[in-house]
Amino acid sequence: MMPPKVKLHPASCKYLRLGHPWITEDSYSARFPKNDFFLIGVDDRSSQPIALLINDPEHKNVKARLWSLLPEDFNSTPDFIRELEKRIKNALELRIKTNLISERDNFYLINAESDFLPGLLVLKLKDQILIQYYALFWKKKETELIKILKDQIQLQFPELPLNDIWIQERNFNQSKSIRSLSGSTHKDFQLNEFGIHYQIRLNEHYDFGIYTDMSSIRKQMKNYLVKSQSLLNLYSYTGAFSLFAMKLGAKNVVSVDLSSKYLNWLEENIAINTELNPTFHKSLCMPSEKALEKLINEQAQFESIICDPPSASSDGSSTTNALKSYEKLLPLMLKLLSQNGSLFVFLNTHTISWNKFEEKLKSIIATTEFSNKVIIGKRFKLSEDCLPLKGFHEGDYLKGFLIDFKNKNIKENV
Ligand SMILES: C[S@@+](CC[C@H](N)C(=O)[O-])C[C@H]1O[C@@H](n2cnc3c(N)ncnc32)[C@H](O)[C@@H]1O
């Protein structure tokens, strides 16, 4: 049966053609029927069908997602299962080509819009598969999705023991909402990323112990961290960056997090990597800003500083957004950066563009004694298994800049 036709806002038509695959809530999408899986989007001005969409009436603000812009796909009854199989196969083949499996147990098998599987993330975590729904229509196709996924994983990763599949609905209130096909309530296990073991805890918290979207960024940072004897890791979580730097030879690593639970987890991660020397590491359980002031008072210096705040962060008393928090953090971090040092600053939100982030950093630097002495350099972007789709800025949510001194002697004269 042919899907029903729905009129689209002229702006939606424009953005669809530019590669932006979402139809958000507006006066047009408010009139979409509720019960159809597919919709044919029609340009209201020309009355021409322009896209095959998947309807998502339950989602708060993304009311439909692009499935195809090819006219042959909206001029005949869509064959969802055949297309799904093809897209999953392509996504898995891409991961095989890049040989991610030789470097890490954790990677994205499917990265949503980038793999033309909108709102669907599938993570391989050693022998566990974690499916994350960002679009709610996947719940309606769960049986088919799991069958194809299992078959394709067995076909393309025959050596991979596949022990369980977990399903998580990622929602705005961050409730866990995770279940496993085997009926397990939780799973604790270790996985290896770049030769380092990490303790994973599925279904204990909203996140499970390592941010895999940061994995390819860690790899990009290797050449900088390998030269570093000391690292200050702000907003450390379970310490992926701290352990990575220790593995690369750092002998003085300080990790800062507000949560003692995550810092204990970090220390457990160090303990399971017996080749790492735990005396080279110190945890500071306090807000990042306080930790920076304390370290400045102690006249500490670091060759590397990493700052990866959550998009909205709280120090227990007030909440600040990440961009604003740099107004206080950046001048303090610059004081702690040694003359050959590298400062890596991240922002984890699609709502602020690369340019806006860079301009903000520049304007903050301009207010410090380091203006004209430091430069903002290389960008650290999502890549490999998390490469964003061109034209889809929501997928390009993780942004990092390297800041360092223009000339290694300059800081001595400041
Ligand atoms: C996005 S995670 C960092 C991920 C980490 N960089 C990694 O790659 O594994 C954010 C962390 O910041 C911590 N946090 C939130 N507010 C904080 C604050 N004001 N000071 C220090 N840590 C904070 C949270 O407990 C959480 O562990």
C-alpha cells in the first residue's frame, strides 16, 4: 500500500534537499496522521512529492525522519525490510573496512543518520550489543530489526561471540529504560580500548562507563599526549583520558570530577590495568573550578589539560552551560598550562556551532594575560565510526579545539 501524502513546510523542503534529514514540530507536521509508518512528503508550493519519511508522532520534537529522497522510493510501495537489511549490511561493512575491531572492543556498528538509519545507534561493547533508540518508531520494528542485526553480525563478524542484546530508549529525562533480550537485569564486564581495560556496567546508570563517541578523538590526541608527562583531566568521568595518558607514559595525572562514584570507578579502572602505576594518579572530587584554583595555589603545571564538560554542568549549588563555564575555566586552565603544553577544550552540544565556540574561546583569551600568546589550533571532530552526515549539524555535536602557546618561551615572560 502506498503511504499517505503529507504537505511539508517550505523550510523543511529546503533543508531536506540540503541533506538535513529531520522534520521538526511545526504547523504542517502537527497535521501528520498518527498511525502510518511511512509518509510521502509533498512540497506545499509545487505539490510535488519530494521525500519518503518515517513518521514519529510519539517523539517530542522530531516528528518524522528522512528515509529516502529517491523518486523510485516514493512512487511505489516501500519495501522497508529489504532496505533495512541493505543499510545495516552497508554500515557493518564500513566498520570492517576501517578495521576498528583490531583497536577496540567498543565501536558504533550503526551511527544513525550517518548510516541512513535515522535515530538508531547500535554499539558493540565487546560481546554485548547495545541498541539505542533516539527515534521511537524503531520500537514498532524491533523484531525485524533484531533479526536482521543478528544475522548480519554473524555473517560479517563470524568470529564475534554475540552474548546479549540490550535495548535502551534514550530520552530527555535520562531515565535508564534499558532491557536485555536474555532477560538479564544488568551486566558487568571489561572491554579493551587501545590496549586499556575498562570496567563496563550495563544498566546501573544512564551511561555505562566509557564514551565511545570519544574513542576516535582519543586516537587523534595520541600524538599530543604521548609527549606529555603530566595531565589534568577535568570532568574525568571514569577516566578514559586519564588512563590513555598513563598508558602513553604520563607520570603525573590528576582527574577531577564532582562524582565520587565515577572517581571510584576510575580508580577501579586503573587497578585492573596492572601495568599502570596507581601512584602516578590522583583524584580530586570537587567542582572543576575549585580544583583549578587549588592547583594554581599549589603552583602546579601540566603539559596537557583536557576539559570535557557536560552540556549543562552543576557544581552542586548552581547550573551553568558549558560554553559559559569556559569564561571562568579557560583563564584558570591557561595559568596551569606549561610552556610546551597542550590544552584540549570540548563542547558537547549541537546547539553551538564550531565558529561560535571558537569565537567565544578567542574572546575569553583576549581578556587574559595570555592574549596574543596562545593560539587556537587543530579541531578534534567526531570521526571513524561516528562520522557525522554532511548537512546534519545535530550529528556534529562534539567539538574540540587545541589551544597552545605560539612560542614555547613566551609563557616564561608573562
Ligand atoms: C561528559 S562526562 C565526561 C566524559 C569524559 N571526558 C570521558 O571522555 O570519559 C561529564 C562528567 O562531568 C562530571 N561533572 C559534572 N559537573 C561537574 C563539575 N562542575 N565539576 C567537575 N565534574 C563535573 C560528571 O560527574 C561527569 O562524570
